Amino acid sequence: MAVADSLQSRARARPRLVTAAVSVVGYALVFGAFGGVLPLPDLSRETVIILGDAIAAVNSVALLAILVGVYFIKNGDVQKHRAAMLSAFALIMAFLVLYILKVGGGFEKEIVVEGFVWTAYIVMLAVHILLSAVSVPVVVHAVVLGLTHSPAELRETIHARVGRIAVAAWSLSLFLGLVTYVMLNHVYGWVPR
């Protein structure tokens, strides 16, 4: 318990440093998976497909948890808001593990479509990826503040402002990720890249 209190006290004193450290670790894991640096097992085609479906399911529930969390805070229920947002954050951590396994141990899919649909797909995918990357430190900062301060203390921090930005970026990223998942896997089809 003393170790946990000490960690919380340090995180409370330096939330930006904790945010930066956690964000760098997350980015390093993703880049390590893309670069083949992480020692990940080779996955079969079936496993990659299952992981893609699992990622979509996790992201759907995470998006729902975010929206429920927004509903709760707008209605003044801080404890339920906290539970929903921490659930969403835990789901994103689960996503990160699944994504790293899928990318590092499998293959990427390329959509089989041309013209306007291809352009729309690529634009949505690009915005999804950009928002995913940009939202990491914003989401982590909101979580760090939420975990290290009481509800009364949070009113004196930038938690609400950062939280609104995090919710907007995170929700749009998840939504676009789900749209591109459906297009790729259930509407137009794909080939391995």
C-alpha cells in the first residue's frame, strides 16, 4: 500500500511527466511491432482475422463506455463517469495488446476497392490513425489527473478541458476505425499486403 501511495503521490506531483512516459512507452510498443523489433510469435491467417474481429469488438465496447461516461458526467454522476472512463481506458489497453500481436505477428490487409470508395476509405483510415496517435497523451493525461485527484480537486485542474478533447479525438478515432473495419472485412473484402 505504501508503494501505491508513493506512486500516486509522485504522479500527482508530475502528471505531465507521467503522461509523457506512458505515452512514449505506448508509441515505442507500436513502432516496435511495426518494425519487427518486438519478439512476437508468427500468427496464422486465421488468428490475424480473429484478432481483427476481437479488436473491433473491444473498440466498439470502448466507444460505448466513453459515450456512457460522457452521459454520466453530464448528469453529475462522477463515480459512474470514472468507472466508465476507466473501463474505456482498460479496453484500449486490451486493444493495444491485441493490435501489437496482430501487426507484429501477422500481416496487414488491403481493401479491394477503387475510385471514390477507396479514397473515402483511405481518408477515414488516415484520420483514424492520426487521431489514435494524437489522442494518446491527451487521454493518458486525463486518466492520470482523474486517478490522482479527488473530484473536488479535479475542478481546480485542466481535467475537464483535457477530457473533452480526449473524448472528441478518441471517440472519432474509434468510430472511424470501426467504419473502416466494416468496409474492409464485411463490405468490400481484402487481400493480404
